[in-house]
Amino acid sequence: MRILVVEDDLHAAAYLTKALNEAGHTADHARDGEEGYALAREGYDALVVDRLLPRMDGLTLIGRLRAEGDRTPVLILSALGHVDDRVLGLRAGGDDYLPKPYAFTELLARVEALGRRQSSAAGETVYRVGELELDRLAHRVTRCGQEVPLQPREFRLLEYLMRHAGQVVTRTMLLENVWDYHFDPQTNVIDVHVSRLRSKIDKGFDTPLLHTVRGAGYMIRDGAR
């Protein structure tokens, strides 16, 4: 799993990222809420977020991601362990809450359980972003109830984007997961297909859903939020 640790205590963060890497995962570190928010939008399998962070607190970070449609599993870490604090964290969009101090073995088990839950969710047959709906079994896309005809490659592209709604999807990710290619991501095949897809799902509607993230890739999200 690719895991982002958002923790302002550098000693604790170094210990945790090292332990996660030794457990076979890939762990990155963000030192404050704003950096954590920016990195989280690049796409991770799970987030471990300290609640009390400088520049943007953990609950605000999670709330902003959820408002954009990002459903990456989040484990909240906090010295605030009262039941009311845990309820507040879960209602803010956290998937699990672990009070400090914690045992790494328990944290690891909880993060891996969140990852398994997310993998199961990948088996969903219907994806929705705002008024856009994709039905994998019927191979049908609609927006506001109107059917949107797509070519097979366009359908696969939209499915991948919707499965990662609210997250930045890079060109390389699209080449490897939609085209199964492993070559120079500077090729314009991505731009051409994204342009065609955007014209089909956004043209004629007031709120665009498919966005280009300059220098990073693409994101589909409910712009009405």
C-alpha cells in the first residue's frame, strides 16, 4: 500500500514511516495540514492523519478531501481520546480513530484493514460523481438522466477517473491502467481522449466535472460542492 503520514512531530513521523516501509508498504510524510492536503490529492491507498496540525488541522484536511469526493481511507491519530473526540473525528470523514500513545502493531493492522475495505469498494458496479453515473455492468453512462454514448476506451478512461474521484490521476497512471502502456507519458494520446471525454460529459452542462490539474494530471469531482 502507498500510505501518506501527516504528522508534525518529526520524531514520531520518522518512526512511523520507517516502520511502515519495513512492513512492506511505501510511506510518505507531510509535516503540516496544507502539505498533507496537497500530497493527499495525488492519490494514496490510505492516509494516517494527526488531528492537531499546524497550518490546517486534521479534521479540516479530511473534510476538504471528502467535499471533493475523495474517498481515500483515513486513520486519525490524536492525543484526544475521549469518546466525543472520536465521534467528532469519524463524523468529519475519518474511517478509523486511534488515540495516542498507540502500539505500531495495532496501527498497522488498522491501516491494512482500511486498505482491504477500499479494495472491496473497488468492486462496486455503479460510480456516481454529482449527476454523472457510470454503470459498469450495463456499460452505460448518464448525466442528469441523459445517456452519454462513449467509445470503449472512453468508457474505461471515465471508469478509472470516477473510481479515483477527487484524486489527481497522472498521465502515467492512465497509460498504465487504461491503455496498459508503459512508455513516455508525454505522448498526446491522453490529451486527445480526455478532450473527447470532456466534450461528451461536460458540454451543455453548467458545472464541469472533468478538470485538468496543471502540471499534475486530471481529476473528476463534483464541482457543485
